[in-house]
Amino acid sequence: MENKNNYGGKREGAGRKPKAEEVALIERLSPLEPLAFAALEKGLANGDFKFTQLFYNYYAGKPRETKDITVSNEQPIFNIDLDEV
């Protein structure tokens, strides 16, 4: 008989991490917050674009991506020749 335990289901390690792991990571990173903020200030003061971009991505959110698409003429999907039918 085949191994039916391997059908379907999720991959090992897939999905969102448990909330407890997220909280633990935040607690470990919290002491570094003033240092990270100082580095951000230093990068902004130097005029480094990446620091400015990072700041505004978190401060105001990423801008919505839009694409302007223009179609000059219509292309038929199928070439149907009605004379051959």
C-alpha cells in the first residue's frame, strides 16, 4: 500500500510564523531601535537616497504601482478564414 500520509497538506516550515516567535523577535530587536534610528538619521543627513526611500516607505507607505498601457490597434486572437468552411 502507498504512503497516504504524504498526500496534500502543507510543506514543513510553510506559512506564517507563530505570533510568539514574532513577539520574541521584536523583543530582541527593541534594544537596537535607538541605534537603528540614529543610523537612519545619519543616512538621511548624508542625502543617501536609499535611506530616504526606506523612511518614506514606512512613514507614508509604498506608492501604488500603476502601469499606463496603450493599445495602438486591435490584434485578432485567432485567424479565421470563413471562405474555407
